Amino acid sequence: MGGEPTINDEADGVRFVQPAELGQYDIHPSMRQQIGDYFAGTYPYLG
């Protein structure tokens, strides 16, 4: 992973964190599902 975290109209704070730290953050359930899918190597069909 790489890049520069950027604040936008949907996020007032952004940063890279370790996967083990994700439980410490208030993450919307749908976003948490997407993150979990990524780590599991499963990608839902979006078409």
C-alpha cells in the first residue's frame, strides 16, 4: 500500500493504520465489511 491520505467531504481525518488496530475505530458497518473482504481476498461482484 502507499499513497497520501487525503481529507475530503466524506472524511475529516484519515491515516494508515495496522489491521490489528481497526477495532479501535468507529467504522461504518458497510465499510468494515469491505475492509474485511479485502483482507480475506474476496471481492464482491459490483457489476
